[in-house]
Amino acid sequence: MNLMQLKVPAGYAVTYNKFYDIDPILSEGNDYLIENWGFFTEDLLQIVKLKIKNGKWYIPESEDALLFDLGWYPDSDINGHYHLRINPINLDT
């Protein structure tokens, strides 16, 4: 099993990655839970849009920064689906 191949353009950084190229497997004796649930959770991939300061890339720490967040919803459910959210970074959470 391999991580999903990503083409991330300059100016973005992968800050968390558990997004694998794998199919869900239905758990025996359960109508909806995934046996390999660790690959189908709400936290799979996060990509942040970087900024430049003094000629160097950095991860911004302000609410005007963008966070791309990929997860599986509902968590560990065979009937779930991938969900991509694009949000400003919220430093209060």
C-alpha cells in the first residue's frame, strides 16, 4: 500500500498525510464499519498555502491563511465518502 500520489504546486505545504491508495474493507459481522478503518478517518490530509517573508516560505499563523483538509465522513463508515474542506486557519482551535 502506498500513499496517494499528490502534485502539490510551489507555495503549498503538506503538513499531515495519511491519504493512502487503498479500498475500504467491510468488517466481518458488521454492516457498516470498515476493517481497515485507520485509512478512513476524518483526518487524512492537510495542505497549507504558504506565504513569503523576506524571500523565504513560511506557514502563516493568521486567519487569512488557507487550509485544505481531507477526511472520510462519517469516520470509519463503509457508506462514507471523502470530504474536502477549504478553510481559513483558525488559531483558536
